Amino acid sequence: MKRIYPYIEQELVESVVEADSKKQERKRKIEEKKVYTQLYEAMEALLHICKDGCRIICPRDKMLKGNQIACNFPACKGLEALVHHFSGCKTRVPGGCGHCKRMWQLLEIHSRMCNERDSCKVPLCRHFKEKIQQQCKKDETKWKLLVNKVIAAKNGSYLFSSR
């Protein structure tokens, strides 16, 4: 059959490879969605902890309840442990602690998602918003500088001769 219908074998091999590629792509998308879902849950838990308080951490304007009922946020327990570590970590060097880096990233992601300018109870939210605005201004300056150099080059007043 291979000799008589070689194209059928080729089609069969291609369909198996294509099916495997699609399966891997679906698996990758499922994993990607899982990561984004976990990030969303972490953002929800962060808001919950900072606004309402939970188990071991609460905002300054609230008191911890000794008989706290089980929390409905799946990421809350792990996030509380991360916040607790972050608040007491002594590793304060560039590159630092992996747990603290994760917390910094969560705080920055929150600030990029947050719509509350001054009333947000999440620590450092306003700080990150200001930092993001400054980054944008720096990028704008770089773009303006690039545009000016391109225009100067086009006009012949910058290193090149115009044609």
C-alpha cells in the first residue's frame, strides 16, 4: 500500500502531527488561562485582605476577629503568608528575595488594574501609579528624541547628507 498510495501515508503522518500540535496548543492555552486565573484570584484576595482583613492580617482601621469563619478566597492563605513574609523580610538587596519580588509584582499588577486613585487601601498602590506615570514620561522623552533625530537626519543637519 505504501508503494501504491504514498500520498495517503504522507497525509496520515501530517494529520497525526497536526492533531498533536493542536493538542499541545490547547494544553498551553489551558495552562496560560490557569496562570491568569491564579493572578486574578490573587488580586481579589489582595483586595479582600487590604479592605476587610482575613485570618492573620487586617487593615489598620479594623480589628482581627478571633473566631474568623473560613475564607472564601482560594488564594488568601498563600497571599497572607506572602504579605507576612514581605513585611518582615530582612533581605533588602538588589535581586533580593524571590518571595518579595513576587509580592512587588503583585502590587504593581494591582496598581495597573486599580481604578481608585487615592482611596485604594492596597499598600503602595499610589506609589506604583506615580512610578508608572513617570515611566511613561521617560518613554515619551525617548520617542521625542528619536523623532527629532530622524527629522534632523531627513533635513540633512544630522550626520548624513540628504538625497
